[in-house]
Amino acid sequence: MKIIIDAMGGDNAPEEIVKGAVKAKRELGVDIVLVGRKEDVEACLKNESCSDIPVVDAREVVAMDDNPVCIVRDKKKKSESSMAVALNMLKDGEGDAVVSAGSTGALVTGATFIVQRIKGIRRPALSPVLPAGEHGVMLIDCGANDTCTAEYLLQFAYMGSFYAKKMMGCENPRIGLLNIGTEDTKGGELRQETFALLKKAHEEGKINFVGNAEGTGVFSGNYDVIVSDGFTGNVLLKTTEGVIKYIMTQLKGVFFKNVKNKLAAAVLKKDLGIMKKSMDVNEVGGTALLGISKPVIKAHGSSNAACIFAAVRQAKAFVECNIIKDIEENIDNMKVGKI
């Protein structure tokens, strides 16, 4: 298996990207190809005493503040950026998956127009797994589509269900629709239309829709997949990340306040470490972009080496699970009208 990595994407590129790639090469049994400015990437590989990872030269970089459509409209970014070169390699069969910590918007745009969507899928969706319950809870979508139709959300539910079953180990994934209340009649037109479609699919035995999910229930362990439009999902995701940072900062302040609390921290060190690890974005690695015809993983923009390693591990599992085939074989169930 060969994983293509955009070596220039993210805040810590290329140093941390290369470190994570080298670790993945050595520990995960996968082949790695790095794409980026050859001299910079090779210097980082030399620092890691690694000479067996090939580098594909790409002179341009899609910056975080670039317009996302530059990857398909700007001549240089389209043909010479590390992200575009990586995606074109995936499209041409020169690797099995792409990992990038670069601009989310550009990666979604590039994957959609270069690698292309699965036939019949209206829109791809970003699908991070958040800490909750035994397996975590997938949030789909979290930012790829700020405006959605009920059909998009129906497709998100199916794709999320396949992912949760194969990647998260959920035997019969419980799907919730993010809403302002749990009652069946809650929400505006989009939510009500989506609720009807999900309920129908549930009654036909195609998915396990368990109803609306309020924000307070997302982390209850009662759901495996939370379906949302990208705007609302992104607000939930960023709020969650902020709350986790706040809680960890407050806990640190409490446990280092005085000698008594420091002793308590020493006693609880192992348990606190487990809790911190369960909330650490570096442990998850990345977010799968579902609905694309080949595996694409979006790593966090501030990814360090550990995060890139985890993202490659996730990409490997994604390829092995063959979720894309499941989506392709069930596309007729996801249609509402003509596509």
C-alpha cells in the first residue's frame, strides 16, 4: 500500500510532516511518497536518517489564506502545488490514499474536481470522530458544505453509517440528526425533510436512525453518527475543541494550585493521562473526506509528527476497509429524485 503525503501542507510543514511520515513508514508497513519542494523535504529526511522515502518535486504551496478554488483555477497552484500534485497522483493510480494538513477548503475543492466524487454522491463531507462512548461519535458534515439539502444529509447518514461500521467497530451504527430538540417535529424545513427521509430509510431497514440529537446529547454515547449541515457541524466541532482546551487548562490550574492538589494530581496521573489522550486531536490523526472516489484524509492544520502518523494509520485502515465500495454499491438507496 502506498500513501501519498502533501509535505508542504499545514502550519508545521515540512519538518513535522516528514517526521510523521518517517515514523509511519517504519512502523505501519506502508510505502510513503512525499510531495513538496524537493530540497526542503530531502533535508528533513536527512535529519531523520531516512533515505528510502521518495520525494516528488512540487514548487508551489497552497497557503491557508489562499482562495480554496485556486487549486483548480490558478494555473500554477493547479499544476505545481504540492496538494494538487498529490491529488493528481491519487487520481492517476500512483498511490492508494492522500494525506494533507493543508487548507481544508482547497483540499475539498481539489479532491472534488481532481479525484472526483463517487458517481451519484451530491457532495463530499468531512467526518471527524469525536470522543464519546466506547467508539467515539462521527460528526458528518463539519465544514465542507455550509448549505445543504435533505438529500445531502441523507447521503451523509449512509456514508457515516458505513464508516462507523467498518472503521469504528459499530455493529449497527446509531444515527442522530443534529437539531434543536429531540422531538420529531423540531427544526426548520431542512431538518424536517431530512428527518422524514432518515425515518423512511430506517423503516426500510437500510440504516439505524434513532431520531433527533440535541447538542447536549452528542457526547452521551447514545449516537455513533451525528448528521449535520457543514455550517452547524463546524460550529459544534470548533466549540468542542475550545471547550476541551478550556477544561484541560482549568484542570492543570487546579492540580498545580498548591502542594495538596499536586499530591492529588500525582495519584490521578495515569487516569488524567488517559482522559487527555482520549481528547487529543493528535491521537485521531485526521478527518476522512467521504464521498470522494478514492481515500483522502484531512489532517489538522497544526499537525505535529504524531498527528501525521495517526493520519497515515487512518488512511491505511480506510483503504483496507474498502468503504468506498460500500458507498458505490448502495448509491441507489441514497437518491432522492434524479441525480
